[in-house]
Amino acid sequence: MRHLLLCLLFGLCSLAHGQEQSFSFSDSAILQRLQQDVFILASDTLQGREAGTIGDSLSVGYIISRYQEIGLEPKGNDSGSFIQPVPYTYSDFPWSENYLYTDYDQYKYRHEFGMTSFSANDKVHGELLNVGHGIVDSLLFRDDYAGRENPEGRVLLMEFPLPDDLPEDSVILNKLSVRNRLAEAFRRGAVAVLLWNSDSHDYPTLFNFKDRDIMPGPVFFITEPVAWKLKKLNGYSIFMKATLNKVHTTYNNVIGFLDRHAAQTVIIGAHYDHVGLNKRNIAKCGADDNASGIALMLELARYLKNQVNSRYNYLFIAFGAEELGMIGSAYFCSHPVIPLEEVAYMCNFDMVGRLGAEGNRITVLGTATSPQWKTIYNEMPEFPFRIKKYKGASNFSDQECFYKEKVPIFYITTGLHPDYHTHHDRPERINYTGMVDITKFAEEFITRTGEAGTIEFQPVSGQATFFSDLNYYIRQIGHLFDMPWQDFP
Ligand SMILES: [Zn+2]
């Protein structure tokens, strides 16, 4: 059915049968294929390829058709499917059902207060008690509850960033994590906690998606102005209700394998999902982010299929749900379809269609994640663009979990531009000639890794600074009131 739909939508009926094809590798043939893949994946019909939507399913169908046409083997699961299902549970917070009010004010959900990943489903009321930072630590001779009223049955107001004067000791800081201070508050009989901060850079700790520590009562985040108002209401009644609906869903990774009967496998990946429609229902079609990366990955598959002598097998992964927090790649890293020890390295392509957006250069990340990378980069021939290198892996895209699993990584992007995540990220705006050059760069690089001996992993000291501030904003603060609590089932 999915194939039939694609067939009708795109006139790609020859693809629907999955017949393997042979390809010309002239520049114009490569450009044409890149263009076709980007235009189809970024067409309005796919409605911005948001994870879990019909646009997602159509994208999956299209990528499978391409894998079949190239002649890749299905490797998504053991029963011969290209799809690796990615089960996922998230919480939905109904707008109208959550409240926070006093006898004087009713606060606006998502504007003045929001849910945190620690919150339980409950409706409570109690008198307000300000407990400062909520710190209790005998080694520090500090007890923020001392000298205050009994917290039992009360709604506690707690400032969650730790004060600056604490020792830089990771054991102490861990003991005083938000989680542990919340647990202490509920142990002392609190019915709910309102967290606030005066430092806008410190939201993410509330939305640690891996943290599944649900507290016994509601835990809201409140904005600083609300906190200042409430501070004057010590002892006054607070009424609050937290409602979370758990939603179980399944996303997809689309995985094809090129088996060369080699001992090691190279993973080549790109995410296929995007962010759907804007508020006026116009598709944010994500031509650069990341139809471009998928098109480039598919072109590499065609090229590598044609290279018969290879030291490596190749695993091609179109990751799903990257935009929701790299869910597809995180799932793959915890449920790999081949042992990660057999992975030589991982290449990721995310936004490779705007050569020129940050000057005539590409940015390559992870250049210090293997000692072999340096030699390869130094010996690469000239390309018609400059290369900006970042040593670290960055936490901006799907390569992140591979790096954490000690796999050397190699991530190319042409960088950010004003059309990023807007409906202006359209296929007409892609630099296809630039994409041909980047494809050839990647081909050259991958070919050279086959001659470079073992590619060893090397950890990179310090965090990559690339994108980190922006990443912080987009992934955490930008979604503050949108996706507060999600995890794997
Ligand atoms: Zn992206």
C-alpha cells in the first residue's frame, strides 16, 4: 500500500518493484539523482516528514524503494525488513487540565508554569513554604530546612540551580542534584514542589529525558516573576494539578546493508525526519535538514555498491525522530543490528545542502575521534571548498551516541542559515553542485579509510563547542513547555 501510494504520488512506479539498477557516475547523473531525492523527500506532499505522521511513513517507503533499487539487503530486523521499529513512550500534557493558582492569581500553563520530567499525576493543595535551594548536607554543615516551618503537607518553593559557593566536588554536586533535593523534599512530607531559577541557562536539568525518577507529587517549573510573587505568599494556599497522558508510539530507522563479507562495518547515516507543519499548516519541508543528508547517503550507497573491492561492509541508516531528540539513533545504539565492536567508524550527514551558507566551506566534526583521521585529512586532495574542522563529536546530531559507544565519527554539515527549521528550507534553495562536491569528498574520504589500517577510537578531551549554545537553546529551552518528559518504555 505504501509503495502504491508512493507510486501514485511521485510517478516512481518502476521503483515500487524494487528492481536493482545500475547507475552512471558522471557529475550530471549524480546531480540529477541528488536533486530528485531532495525534491521528493522535501515535497509538500510529505508535510515536513514529522516523526509518526503519514509524511514519515511515505518517507520510509521512499527510502526503502531506493535501497531496493541500489541493491542493499534489509537489515532492520531479523525477519528481512529494512525497518527497525523504535518503540517510544512520551507524555502528553493536556493544556486545559493543568493548573496552578493561589487565592490571588491563576497562572498560565506553558507561559508561567510548566511540567517537569519529575512530576507525578496528581491534584493537590497546600500552604506555600520557601525552602531556598532545598539543600541538606552534613558534610557542608548545611540544612536549608533548618529554622523553617515543617514542610509536611506543604507546597515547597525551591530554587534549583545550586549556589555558586559550593565546592567543585562531583560527589557533592551529584548528591545535591535536583532529583536528590526533590526526593528529600517529598521525604519530608511535601505534597508538591515548585522549582524556579534566576539563571536562564539552567533549564535542562529539569528535562533530563533519561531521568525517570517520578516523584510522589506534582513538580512544576515556574518562571522567575511568578517565583518572586509567590515568595511573598509564604503560608498561603497553593492549588495545583498535574495531568500526564502516556502515549506509546513507534518510530522507524530504515536500515540497508552492503555485505562485503568483511570483518568490520562502516555505518553511514542521516536522519530523514523533520519538524512537520508550521502554525499556518505550511510544510516545513526540510530540504537541507535533512533531505540533503539522505540524498547524500543514498548516493554513497550507489557509489559503494559499485566498488567491489572493499575492506568494509557498509550499513546505511536513515534515522527517524532525530528532531524529537535523536530518538532513532539512540535506540539503534542501544539495540544495534550488528555488534558495535565490529563498527570501524560512523559517518553522519546532517544539513549538507547549503554550501555557501557559512562561506565556501564545509564543517567536519569529530576530527580527533580517531588518531588515523589526521593523516587522512592531511593527505586528502584539494576540493573546491574549505574545511573547518572540529575535534569533538558535538551533541547536535545522530553521531553523538556512536561516539559515546567509542566509535570514531565523522560528521559533515554545511552549517546553519536563517531558513533553518522554517518553511523556507525548500528544495529550490539547495546548492546541488555543492552537494556533488561533498559527495565526492565523502567518497574519497571513505575510500582512503580502506587503506589506512585499523581506525582506532580516541576520546576527545573537553566538549565540542560547535553549536553547543544553539543546541542548548533549541533542544532544551526552546522545547521547555513542549516536550517535558519522554523516555523509552
Ligand atoms: Zn537535522
